[in-house]
Amino acid sequence: METQLKDTSERISNVEATANAGLVMAQQNRLQMANMIKQNKLENVMEISGISENKIHSSSNLKQLAIDTISSFAIPINSDDICKVTKKEIEFTRKSGQNIKETRLCVHFYELNKKVTIMQQKNKIKEHRDIYFNIALTHTNNYLLRRAKYITKGNNLRTGFYDCVVRVKKADGKDIPIYCENDLDELSKYVQSIQSNQSTGLAILQINIRGINKLKKFDKLKLLLSQFKTKPDVIVVGETKLKPLSPINIYNLVGYAKYFQSRSNINNGSGGGLLVFVRKEICINSIETASFGNTKGETVEKIKLNLKIQERRINLLTYYRSPHQSNATVFLSDLESEFQVSDSNTILIGDVNINILNDSNLTKKYTNLLSSYNFKITNNKITRNTSGSIIDHVLSNFTNQSAVTNHVINMASDFSDHNMILSNIANFTPPKQMIKKTIYKTDYKKLELKFDELASKSNLLVKTDPNEIANDLINITNEAIKQSTTSFVISFKNENFLWWSNNNCIRKALETKKKIASKLRKNRGNSFLKAALKEASYSLKLIIKYEKKKNMMQKFCCKNPKKMWKNIDTVLGRNKSHEVKALKINDELIEDRKEIAVNFNNHFIDSIEELVKDTSQTSIFDTTHNIQSQSLFIIPPDVNDVKAIIKNLRNSSCGYDKISTLHVKCICDSISPILQHLITCTINTGIYPDAFKIATVVPINKTGDIYNINDYRPISVLTTFNKIIEKFLYDILINFLEKNKILFKRQFGFRRKCGTEIAAAELISHIKECLDNKEKVTLLMLDMMKAFDVVDRSLLLASLESYGIRGKSLNIFKNYLDNRIQKVKIGNDLSQDRVISYGVVQGSVLGPLLFSLYINDIHKLRLNGQLFMYADDMIIACNHKSQNSIVKSIQEDMEIIVKKLKEKRLLINEKKTTFMIIHSPFSKITPCDEIILSNGNCIRRVDEARHLGLIIDKHLKWDSHCDKISSRLSYAAGALWKLKYRLPLHVKKNIYHTLFESHLSYMSSIWGSASNTTIKEIQIIQNRALRNVFNIDRLSNRINMYTHLVQNCLPIRALHFLNTASLIYNTINRNIHCNMLFKHQNANRTLRHNRDLHIATSKTNYGSTNIYTLGSKIYNSIPADIKSLKHRHAFKWALKCSLRNEKFISGCFNNNYLKQFKQETSFF
């Protein structure tokens, strides 16, 4: 590539040198002409061309000859109007390359107005004449033409030199002649009027007229348009009911061009139809019309226009689809094919007869398709009042979706049962203002040297007071950072700079092309310049392509993943600021950031204190009968332990002390002995440093009202040094709890070897076992109000003591919880400090574990059902064949739980606490919408509920969960479509695995056994996403996509197989904390199947898809050499590689995928 670019550059230089040699004479002529313009007012001069050479040379009175020539056109002129007349030999080159020599008369007028009047009258004479009145020096000086082109640039006005006068052609066919500079002023006013009319953007009116073939309706439409102050630029009329042979010429609107598409079937062409009117001032680059459908005759009409508005191209797609389900597949297929070739400035308008307010399968497929190609429905109001539906849509894939605004206009019932939609596409231009930003750059080698120097002077290793050591450590570290950090200010515009703006190669090639193009405009017949321009254009194209690819590789091949993802977010437009700009307090809008921070801090703490007041002041719950005989002894760490903790810290935000994790990691060797000494002093004295108890809180909006203080949640940011000590205490505490088996076995939250998938798998397995035994299962899902924030610390310390945390260990945790301080940060402004008296520490690694211990004894209550916990999420599952029995059991369990939580001073949110009866769709249940408690409060019944990101429905079919997954995956596929041609392949793979496969794979071992109908839509979206990643045609073979290409991707059924097998492997080998038991087959003699799992018998489909049955079959089908691998990562990688064979992938797309495991068929 570099050699080719070098050769191209050399060729351009040679051609340019040759062209320069041929332009010496032309440059001399231009200099002479410039002197003439200075000496004479040539704007008062008119040239007369076309008079024969003999007549001019033989005439003794050139002034009389000029008067006779002008008078021959019946234009009045006096001898006193002319100052003088001279003759001039002129030579010029036509566009065709022909050299012309001509003698002209130069008529010098005393007044400019006289010249303009004569030329205007000559311009009105339509008969062809051989004699022309020209603007002075037209062929050698294009001043007026250049000025006119500059003024009309970007306004769809054709500017050129016609009939010896500069003319500006308007859209209506008329032109504006330019005779002098005064006319340029008038042209500027005209262009400004156009821009003011277009300042609101492109206005599109959409209406379903239900039969424009009735001329009365067309007359009503014209009457309606006459009431608009500003006429719409485009009018889309749907369901015209015009036949292919209808007299379309009678449907005209003044000032509009029309485009028509009727149904192609003459016998069945009375319905449907599409008619689009476009203002004549709008330039249309291309037009496509089509009508298609199925064998039954229901069709879809389409008109596609490519519009040009102020240098901006917009693709306008208009559709009318009849309300028949039979043509839905054809419509969606055509829509996808249009989306694949559309650019980022496409808008779709039409009556597609798909109600987005419904939850039908067609609506889901339609919305998923739109999201997969980055299209959004911009209108959300009812468009058909009779059915209360939104079936007329306005879609766009604009980067700035706010550029499209819609207004729904109610229509008279006798005109149409559809409302009109007036859409406006604004001319969005981001403000170009200079922004200054301060950049801080730290020399990390210098930082380590400065820290060693300052630490050696402070004698930190001699001190024993943890507070003194912590304060000195913070000061020393900050001073070292300050001395090793330099700052500088950069200025940039508030827009995304073009990536090639500072590229010297592109800039040089672009300047070369501009120079050659400029010379060619002045010498149009020069063949050398034409060849040079063509060569320069091709060279520039190659250089841009090469440098763009090089720039992308530099951006996204960096070793810093955080920086790479920041670049990806910039491309996706996901860099959104979370800073609060304003807040509404007591109907008063507050914009001062300091005041906003104070209000947030008071709200977060006062709301907790209000909740605590509502709890009953009961005595501390007696836990003496649960006292743990073993006690926790905290042994001080060594330096290597501290180093290991520092190296494993995540690079997250720094606390109030502004010491980041990266700073600490860079001075790890120097600071580890000091931190080890600090931790040892903390253990010996039982004092947790006060400097590490300060939390900085950042409010984050919960997708609600940005001005409502109740729609924000606090995110606590702790200091890096605090995280190190907390991690040490967590490791000590969790080891003690696991060793003594203190934690509840079905408490899966924030424990080692635990996760959400294990917690959900145990719950679903238990439910399926009950359903397979023909029992009904009732889930009671409890929701606690701000459980982590309202923890009573005295009760927590009592619980810790009963579990064996005593003496100095208990003193450390007591001091750790006391005198916690919180401040809110908005931008660079901080609120005042406030003491937190309740709750565990938010944002800490210790907080969730301490909360688990706080509610750990709940599992010892005598409940009718089984308790499943994940931190503060609690579910009680009761099973019984009688519905009345399980409802009664749930009611009793709820009373017991509420009483226990009151003793813990925790509050149940009864509005969000619900219950659900899970049963087979074939079993009947009696209506039971709520359970009434003894205090008179009610718990409502739901048909589906979310637990740990998994949507559980009353029949355990996973339809709702798969719909949610489809929606999320469609947005991810849309992001991949947006990046399809902009990023390298390896970066798109990373995005696929992060944004797409992470959602697809999450809990797929549970919901991946759903029916083929449910899985099919997800598989379509996955295929679409992978085609975007690998730039594959949408009609390519899907099996080859997963088997033959070099990629690390599996279809959804294969992911279900992989994750299920991995879950069982980890359970058997005790790699995870799981209570499920998988038994091996028993045999009296050694057989090859002895290592296989026992397959549980099943009576229903629930049992056959349970992990003990389907999971065991999956695990047994895996080759023995893979199952014998010792490490879980090796097992998963080997299994993933073996699954990528054509036989297995074909089976994943088979509708009998789940039934294949009943046979003894091997896929390997």
C-alpha cells in the first residue's frame, strides 16, 4: 500500500509540473486583466459579440456601429449614454477544448444602470440571434459567477453562465439573471428567505385518506392544506384505493411533484395504494416504487425517495401495508433488505397496520427488527381513535433522535378514521464553542521516588496510632502525587473532530487536488490538468482509506481495555454525563450545584431516619441459643498479602482524598510495608482509621424525572486505602464463616463460589420437581425497604458476637461502623459532612457480608416452605397439591417473617411484596388475587415476577423472559450494525461478546430449554448480529456461519448445552457452592457408563427439562476425555471447541433439539 501511494504521488508531481509549464501565458493574461480592472470600471462595460470581423475592421465609427447593433433589437439608446467604444481581440478556450479567436466591441457606459437596462431588455427577446450582449470579460473573469455560486452554496440552486449572463435557476424553472454586484445583493436576500423557510427542517405530513379516488376527499385534502400557514415539504397519502389504470393526472397539488404506486394486480387492485407529494423546490436524487405481496393478493406498496436538503441527503421510505397477517413475513423481509442498504439518515413513514401497543408476536418481531438496525419509533400517540392504536409510524435511525418531532392532528370522522401526523426533521447542528480542559499527567517513576523520600522522613513505621498513620499516609501520598504531576490546558470544539484533521498525508494529498482543480477551472480545455485531477482524486481516495484503517487500528488495538471501551462508547454515542444540572425542591428549580449537593445529602440521610422511626422499639432479639463456640482471631498480614490485595484491586473511581488505585499500584512495593503496619496497629488497638470512614456519594438517576429528588439513588465511593483494609477483613471473615458453616446454605449473595445462576438454578429445579409430581408451587417474593440502609448496628454487633466475632475482632467491626461520614458531590462541589448512624457501609466489600450475617438466623424459623436468599432478596417456595393449603401456608409464613423482621427493625414493602402460583396450564386453580394478613394489609398475586434478572411466569414457559432478552439483544445488534464498517473485526468481536453474548448466555442453562417457538426469534436476532460482525450476507448459510468461520461463537441451543454441562461439572467437582446432588450410575461391575450420571425419571415436560434429567443427559453425552479434565476452564474450552461441528450445530437448529437427548445419539 505504501509503495503504491508513493508511486501515485510521484505521478501527480510530474503531471502538475507539465501543467504549470502550459499555464505561464494564461497567468500573464490574468495579471494584465487585473490592471485593466483597476484602471477602468469594467462593471460599466458591455461586450457585443457576434458582429463580423470585416464589419468591425472596416467601420470608421465604432460608436455608431454599437448604437445600430443595439437599436436593431428595438432597444432605445442615445449617443449620450455611451462614453466610448473600443474593439478588442480576445482568445479563449471552450469547455470542449476548442480554441476561439474573436473581435468584440467594448461599449463603455457612463452609468451602470443603462448597461443593466439594455441587457435586461435583450434578455427578454426569445428569438435566436447570433449577436450577444455579454458581461464584460465573461470568459476570462468569472467574478460574478464565483460570487453567485458562493451565495447559493447548499441551497439546491443551480448556478451557471447561460446566454452570456450569470443565471441562478430556481426549482420552479425560473431563473435569476445576475448583471452586476447589485443583483448579488438581491440574490442574497432570496437565499436568506429560502433558509428561513427551511430553518424548521423538513416537514412531512402523513395521512391515511381511506380512498382518494373519491374526488370529494381530495377536495377536502386541498382545503385542509390551504389552512396551513407553512406548506409541508412532503405529503404522504396512504390507502388511496386507486387502481393501476386510474387517471392519476387529476390528483395534482400546486407546487408539488407527485409519485404514485397502486396495487399491481388489476383484478384485486381496488384497495391500498400510496401517493407522495414533494415540493418542487426539493431536489430528488433517486426514486424507487414497488408493490409486492403473497399469493392471496394482499400487498404492500412502497415508494422510496432520496432527498437533498441543504447539502444533507435524507432517504425517505414510505409504506402502506394492508392489515392481513399473511403478508407480514414478506413485509418484514423487504423492510430488512431496505435497512441493510440504508445509511444513517433514513426516515420511514407509513401506515404499516402493526399496533405497537399490542404484545403480539408480529409486534415483537417488528420492534426487534427495528432495534437490530438502530431504528426507533418516534411517535407514541394514538393514530387511530376508533381502535385506540398506533399503526401509523414515523421511524428514524438518526444519531440525534430528538431531531424528529411529531404532532398528531385529529381528523373528522367523515374524512378519515386515522389521525394525521405532522413530522418535522430539524436541521440539527451542534454548537461550535471552544471548551478548555485541564489534563493532569503523572510521572509514575518520579512518583515512586518522591514517595520513598517523603515516607522515609515521616517515620510512619514507628507510629502506633492508626488515625495518625492514616492521616500522614494520605498527606504524604498526595504530596508525592502533586510533585510528580504536571498539568496543561487543551482547547477543543464541542464536536467530534474529523479523524483526519491532523493527518499530514491526507492534508497534503487534499491540497494537491485543490490546486489542480483550481487551475482546471481556469483552463477547462487542458488535458494534462484533467488527467492530473483524476489521478489526484484516486490517490486521495486510497490515502484516506489507508489512513482511516490505520487510525482505527491505533484507537482500538490499544492495550488499555478501559480506553478502548471509551472509544467504543464514543462511536456508539453512549458517553452521557450523570451530573445533575438542576433539581426541583418545593416547586422551585435549583441550579446552584452546592445547594443541590446539600439537598441530596439531607434527603439521603433524613429519609433513612424517617424509616427507622417507623420500626418498633422492641428489645434486642435473644440470640444466646445460637452462640458459636469458635471465635474469630485476626492475624496480622505480611507484606506479600498486602501486595496481593493491591494488585487485585480494580481500577475504579478515587475517593475524597483523590488517590486513585493506579497511583497506589505504581508505588505498591514502597507503600505495602506501611499499609501492613497500619493494619497491624488497627488489629492491636481495635481502632479503624477515621480518615477511611468518609464516603463520597454521587446521585444517579433511576430513569425517572431528572428534577425529582426521589428518583435518584446514591452511589458511594470509598477511598483506595479503605478498600485494601476492607478486603483483608473480608477474606479473614469469610474464611471463618465458611470453615464453621455459619452462613445459611441457600444464601447465595456475595459469597465465594456463588452467583446468581446457581441461586436461580436451585430454585427452578425445586419448582420443576414439584410440578413434575403434579403439585402446585406458590412463591412468596419479599421486598424490604432500603434493607442495607436501616440495619440497626447494635443488633448487628450482637449477631456478630453470637457467631464468634468477639474481643478485639468485634471492637474492630464496632469501630469500623461508628462515626461514618457521608458527603455528596455534584461536579466539583461538595456538601457538608453528615454522620450516618444506621446501616452497613454502602459501596464496600464488607457491607453485603455483614448484612447476610444480620439476617442469617431467619432460615431457622419454622416455615412451611423452603427459603431461598440472595442478600436481601428472599423467596419462600411452598408446594402442595391443594391450592388452599399452599395459600394458607404462604399466609402463615408471611406472618412469621414479618414478625421476625420487625425484631430486626427491618420493614417489608407490602406494595412490592407479591406471590405467584406456578402450575401446569392444564391444571385448574380457583381465583385468588390477594392474601389478607392479620394486620389487614394485602399481598397481591402476579402472573410473572423478576428474580435476579430472570422473569419467572406462572407456567414456567419463559416466554416473557425471552421477549425481554430479544428486546435487549436487538439494541445490541443495532449497535453492531452501526459499527459494521467503522471498526476492525477483533473489536467488533469484543463488542459482540460484551454487549450481546453476555445477555444471551446469562442463565441460559435455565431458560435455554424453552420451546422452539420461543427460542426461534432470539436465534434470528443472534444470526443478524453475527452477520453484522463478520459482514456476511443475510441470506448466507447459518450453519456455516457457526462452523466454518474462524470465530468463537455458538448458537443459543449450543450455549444452553455448554452452560448446563459446565454447571454440572462445577457442581460435581465442587468448584462452586451448590446444594444440588448429582448421583453416578450404580453397577456391579466395571462398565464404561459407570461414570455417567443417574438420569432422574420424569412424568411431565417439567421433569424432562429439569437439570436432573435433561442436564444429566447432556453431561452423559460428553466424551469421557473432556469430562476427565481437571480444570473448569480447560473443560469449558474443550467442550466449546468440540461443539463447533456441523452435526451438532445442525441439531441446534432442529425443531426436535430437546427430543434428541432421549436417543443414544452422539454429537461428537
